[in-house]
Amino acid sequence: MTQYLTPTIVSRLPKVGTTIFTVMSALAAEHKAVNLGQGFPDFACDPALVDAVTAAMQAGHNQYPPMTGVPVLRQAVAAKIAALHGKQYHPDLEITITAGATQAIITAILAVVHPGDEVIVLEPCYDSYVPNIELAGGVVVRVPLTPGSFRPDFAKIAAAITPKTRALLINTPHNPSATVWSREDMLALQDLLAPTNVLLISDEVYEHMVFDGQPHESVSRYPGLAARAFVVSSFGKTFHVTGWKVGTVVAPAPLMAEFRKVHQFNVFTVNTPVQHALAAYLSNPAPYLKLPAFYQGKRDLFRDGLAKTRFKLLPSQGSYFQCVDISEVSDLNEADFCQWLTREVGVAAIPLSAFYGNGFDQRVVRFCFAKQDATLHAALERLQKL
């Protein structure tokens, strides 16, 4: 009898396992907990947007679109950025529609990071950044945001830059801390990078969730940063359709040319009728201009309820997250506390330590308030019993 050898596989990502989001969502389902862990809405998008997809399908927009995205959507994105940030990107040369922001980020990294190049990430950070860099053969350089405030430490960022530094990843509004970068932060970064060849990847998926009357300080607003940057955004986050997985990346033409070389082979193109629907929907700016007030209302509802608990609330300046210090509630570490909270209290959260490579534990956990008011009230009723 022929014996068949089972091939040995050497993992490209040997340190990667099941994500904390999958683990906590499964635990929440098992214990019928209110899931404030994973960051997605539990409410519907505007029915007009769904109708626009149906209309696009019925109009025959069901075959491959151009690799770069349908022209009408790229033009709409260019107009939106120009109106909001005063920066004109060429829709044909400098804007590409992507299969979500996560695909945009890995494509940007694969396009410009060569084996041995160093890439700086600011921790805590979104969990795709580090594996993306490792898949490109890059060397991850971790620089911590200031514990407690989560502000960028420009002295530490400057000290991390070497002749091998290829790129820096930033994220504002920030996941998981819910902080936002200020104009002063952007100017400081612009001055810091000015004499370098360091590229910038700016994750701005929560761009329309900045609160208390503050503007979103996009990298696109700053010429010295925009000239070296891939700026990433997400229709899924903006229009409550995370499952559609459609995003955008904008960049100067030379950078975009390299981005598209990778994009055409790792995804090629993106859902055609959805692109046409988004283009039509963008003709009215009201939905995204109203988004800060919409989410600020949810933030305030949630914070008001949490104020009646022993949690210490950290600032929530943007995104749809709220972080809390658990020191007065429990002696458990973050990860064990989140497990206990899900099983015994019936509310799921995410430990901030999951966003650090070394599992740094600050006794802080993250809740997502992108939920129906009824969901938030149900969670608060349980949390106020602590």
C-alpha cells in the first residue's frame, strides 16, 4: 500500500492564533451576554443605501468594474476630501477603492516594505498591523503611546527612526483608546518626518466620529504629511455596513502606482453595485456630517450610565469605543476580567492588553457603544450591579 507523506508547513505567522475578538464574541454568544466587545453596529444602515444597491444591480452594474474602482465613486471621494480637508486628490491617479480598510493597509505595506525594512507601529494598535508587516518581511518597531493618556510621544518616535525605517503607521481617531490626534500633533509629526524618507500610513477609518465640536485632523490637511502618505478610510464604518467591506486609500500618484501593482493581484477589484450605490449616496453629505452628533449621543448615554459604576472612565474623544479602568472593580488582570465579566455579569468587553505585542496590562478594558440604545441600556443595567 502506498504511504502518503503529509507535507510539513512552516507558518508565515507562527505567533498568530485566534483573535481576541473571535474568542470574546464566541464567549458572549455562549453565555447570552451583551456583546460590547467586537466593534460593529447592531442597528441597520439607511434603507436608502440598500435601495441604491438594488437600483445599481437592476441597472446592470454586475460585472467587473475597473481595477481602481468605478470612476463615479472615485470622483465622489475626491470631492468629499476636497470639501472637508482642502486637499485635491486626482480621482484617476491618486484614489483606489479597496475591499475594506484592512485590505488597504496590507496592500500599502506590501507595496512599499521590503524584507529587512523597519516599520514603526504605535501601541496599542489594531491587530492587523504587525502581521501585515511580518508578511512583507519587514521588522516591526513598537513605540508605546503614553500610558494613561495614549498621546503620541514624539521623542520616542524620533528615537525609533533609523536609516532602515521605511514607514510609520498612525491611527486617528484611535482604536482602542478613543483618543484623537490634534493639529499640534500633526504639525509635530510633519516637522519630525520632514528631513526623512519615512513613508506614512494613516488609518482614519473613524474619521467621522470625532466629538465635542473638534475637527478630524486628517493627514490630508498637511502638505508635508500628505506628500508621503497613504490615507485609509472605510465606508463600512461611516455608513454602518461593516459587512460590505468597502474602503478607500488615497496617496500621491507615485505611491498609488505602487499600491495598485499589489492591489490588482491580491483582490483586483471590489463589488460593483455597492460601489455605484455608495457613489450615489455620497451626493448628499448629510449622513456623514451628522455622524459625530449621532455617535456622541450614544457615547454620552453610555458614559452617563457607566458613571454610576465603580469603573473609572477614560476620555472618549472619537471612534465608537469607551475605555475604562477596572482597578476599583476587580483585582483580576484585563483578560481574566473580560472573561469573568462575560460569564458572570453578561457583558463582553475587550482587554486593552490584546492590542500590545507584549500583553501590557494597564487594568483597562474597551467597550463598543455602536449599539442600539436598548442594547446599551441592557448592558448598563448589568454593569451597574457591579
